Amino acid sequence: MLSADPVDPMRRRDFIRVVAGGAAVALPVSARSQQPAKPVVGYRSIQAIAARGQYIDALRRGLASEGFVEGQNVTVEYRAADSRPEQLPELAADLVRRQVAAIATSGGPPAALAAKRATETIPIVFASGGDPVHLGFVSTFSRPDKNLTGVYFQLSELVAKRLALLHELLPGARRVALLVNSTNAAEAEPTAQNAAAAGQALGLETKVFNAGTTNEIDVAFATLGGQRPDALFVGPGPMFASEFMRIVSLAARHALPASYFSRDFVEAGGLMSYGPSLEDNQRVVGVYVGHILKGENVSDLPVVQPTKYDLIVSLKTLKALGLTVQPTLLARADEVIE
């Protein structure tokens, strides 16, 4: 298994305590008022709920590990922006009016930020690739001081590792197209900066292409397809995650070897991905919501980070692109999709 750059040991221990054994976290119970016998949890997604099946199942597993089963002793109200981030504030306001016991957000920094602006009292549990301290969600990872906590999966910090793996797969590549969502600045800006620095160290020229909507994805591919870069690097973000089928299809149409941030892309026919399990991140969100429903304070639930990062490679796509790869790289992959 490949590992990412080291993170703070305390954060690693915190995450391990959450993950190990189905998420048993030994944290003190606060004097929060008792929730109703059947509390209501709000779940907000930037993607359509129908496209979130495996992640919602993971959230439910996390809740169940803390004794909360949807339909039995907890109700979950689902709200989806259907890939329209401008809908996120109203969806958050609707859940606040519903007086839910907690809000779980899926959709990176934009979803968490919309929830934060909607309420300063209802606990919010996020799964985000944007640094929560930099974004003002918390002051410290170890003891959140507001009403937010959750999982921070540092996708933009993995850019150097992802570029190095792409370069190892394509040693002759020199020009790499970088696709980012400029409307999600919290992830797009550090991704572009890190890619430029890492690319320079590897002798790669990186050129940024912006896409904030489905139509802009099509336009970006039409442009970069005409410029014929050697490879494509897809930056992280919820909008791209929701459009993974489109992006993989366009990359295949232009015969572009591409690196992605989630295994979903590779399972759909993409070449390679490197990153944490986004599904397990949602499970941990469910675990934390369960602790809140039991009466624990947000301040006693540290922001955690994944400790496992997987390299997934599609052998079928390698062959379709006419690429050969060093056996050592395939041997280091956590999973090779035939």
C-alpha cells in the first residue's frame, strides 16, 4: 500500500480510533439536552441522491454502528442540489427550519460552508477536501470550537504524489492538462499551485483548464483535445465526482491517459486513481452523527483524516490506450482492475 505525506500523529490516532472496530470513540458525554426518541438528521448532497447510493449506505453503516437505524430510531431527511451548488444555501435553511438534530454534508467545502452560514447551533458533520482551519470551520483539528467537525481528506495535498505516479506511468510525458473547478476555490487553488510546483520538479508543463458546470466540462475537453496534451490530471471536487462518467468518457474519446482522485473514475473506465476511500469517509460521518445523537459535544469530536490511500489502476484501459507499464508499478497498486 502506498502512503501519503505524513500528517499530524494526533490526527492519525483520532482517525484510527474512529475507524477501528466499526468506530468506537471513547469520548465524554456532554450535558446536551436529550434528543427526541426518534431524532431527525439532515443529509445534504451536492449530487443527486440517486447517484449517492453507496455513500448513503456507508453513512447508514456508520449510524448503525452507534445504534441508530434509519426508519427505526432515527429519521434522515435527504436534500440534494443535483449538481447546482447555488441551491445549497436554501437546502441548508430548509433543514434548519426543520430543526434537525444534526446536519451531515456531502459536497466538499461549498456544502459545509452553506450549512455553517445557515446555523451556528445545530451540529454539522462534514466530509471535505478543503482545509477546515483555513476555511474557518474550526480553529484546531483536535478540539473544534464551533458547531462543525468531520473528516478532512487532503486531496489537494496529494497532487504531488498523484503527478509522480502519472509521470512514472508515462515517463515520456511532458505536457499535462490540469482540470479544476474554479467555482470551488478552496480545492481548485491549492490543487493548481501544488501541481505547478510538483510539475516543475518533475520536468512537466502543467496547463490549467477550468470547468464549473457540465457544459464547461465539455468546452474544456474540446479545447484541451485540440491542444493534444500528453496526459490529463483531474483535480478533486464534488462537481467532478458527480460527473465522473462524463469525464471518463471524454478522456477516452480524446485518448487521454488520466489521473483521478477517486476509484469511481477507474471503475467507470478511467486509467488510474490515488486517494482515500470516499465511501469510508461517509461512514465516519455517520459515526460522528451517531455520537452527536447520543449527546456528545462537537468540541469533543476531533476533525480526523484518513490514514490509508489507495492506488487503483485499470489494466483494460492501459491496453486500450496502447500503454506499457513497469511491472513494479502494478505490483505496488492496491488494486488492478482487469
